[in-house]
Amino acid sequence: MDYNKEQKQDRKTLLWAALAVLLILNLVLVYFIYHEKQENNVKDDIITAKTEEVLITKTKLDSISAELDVKIAEIQQLGGSVDSLVSLKAQLEKDKQDLKNVNSYSQANYNKKIKSYESILNQKDVEISQLKEQLGIVTSKNEELSQQVSGLESERKQLADSVNNYSAANKELNEKVTLASALRAEGLVVNAVSSKGKERAGGKYKAKRIDKLKVSFKLAENAVAKQNEKDIFLRILDPDGAVLSDMATGSGSFVYGGKEMIYSSKETITFSNTGQMIDIFYGRGGIQMKEGRYAIEVYSEGFKIGQGDFTVK
């Protein structure tokens, strides 16, 4: 009898030990899952910030490129040499191309490049001033010509006033026509697509089941809108208001209301004025999506043409 009691006691001890081990393993597993989620959130924030930096740098390089074109044209008109500026323009275009490789992007390196470009542009301003002085652009002969032209100034002013009045009326009419021609997205819905291609509807999706997002809507008929190719820009904003974007898979920027905005995905369509259905996809690229409500915005030809939302749980 004592032997049997000892066996039962040993089995109880082993059972409690096994339960303790299982409890410890579960606690370890929960810790690793929480730690991995925290790391994914940090990676998401880093990628978003880096994308913003790349777009700002691209805007600065585009501005310098435009200014270079102006300097090259002006120096050519003055008979100066533009070989160094042409080489500089080629290097700048290469720097812009290199921006597409976000992983190798270094803000410090590009800040140095931008400062160097700006310094050269300032030097060229001095060179242009010297060329103008050498060619005698500001001379007494120019003053004589100005006096001869002054007699026509009043007539030119009258003509300019008439043209301005006509332009103002024409601009107002064009604005009304442009507003009437704006596209309109109707019945916008967002579906989740899994890695196996399975599509889910309903507007509420689990993050782990989202490999791509499919945004679908109907373009309302509009007899005023031109039936031609049109770019449609999709913006997906996370619960914190940040735009989901990945420069490597087709994200970029466009101008809306005079400001540059980041878009998540772009689709070029041919508008047929038939109430056609449009599907735009965005792949999350392996990034874990945060829980919460996401906003959808759709733009085309300078107008916001539709909006919607969905929830990640």
C-alpha cells in the first residue's frame, strides 16, 4: 500500500512539473510574439520616415535641375561656355536615378550634394553678370532704344488691358469647364487579398490575412470629361495619418492644390464615359499593418474624386 501511495505521489509531482514547464513555455512564446510585433512597428516607422526624406530630396533636386536649365540657356545666349553645367546636369540626373534605391539612400550624402550644386549655381550667377558687363548689355544705346519705344507704351498698355479683360473672362470660363469635367468615383469598396489570392470583402480584416489591398469603384458618366488616358492616384492613410507607400513598388508623388503629395499606388486608365469599373491594387510588401481605421483617398487631374475607409483588426 505504501508503494502504491508513493507511485501516485510521484505521478502527481510529474504532472505538476509538466504543467509548470508548459506554463513557462507559453509565457516565453507570448514574450517573443510581443517582441516581434514591437520590432515590426519600429520598422514600419523607419520605412515611412525614409520614404518622406527621399521625396523631399527628389523635390530639391528637381528644383536645382530646373534652375540649371535656366542658367545653361542664359549663358548660351550670352555666348559663354556651358560644358561644365551640362556635365553637372548629367551628374544630377544620375543622383536622381539613384534615389530609386531607397535601401542605399543616405540623407547626409545627398545634403552634401545639394549644397555643392547650390554653390555652383551661385558662382554661375556671378559669371552671368560678368558676361553681361562684357557684352555691354546695359549701355547708353539701350537707353536710346528705350526712349524710342516709350512712344508706343500707351498703345501697348491699352492693348494689354483689353487682352487682360479677355483673359480673365476666358480663365473664369475655363475654370467652370474644368470643374464640370472632374471625374467622380462612386461605390468605393476595399477588399483584402491574401497571399494565396483569396479575396475578402466586408471592410474589416485581420492584418495577417492582408497581402494586398484592392480598391474598386465605378467612374460616373460625365459628358464634359475628355475621353482620354487619365492617371488615377490612390492614397491609403494608416490610423496615425501616415501614407502607406513603397517607392520600390510604384509609390511616388503628385501635385494637388499646389502642394506635393505622396501616393500609395497609381493606375493609368482610358476614360470611356461608360460607367466603367476601376480596380487599383496596393501590396503591403511584407510590412505588418497596424490595427485601426484606414482612410482611402482617390485623386485624378487635380481633383479629389472619391474616398472611403476600412478597418484592420
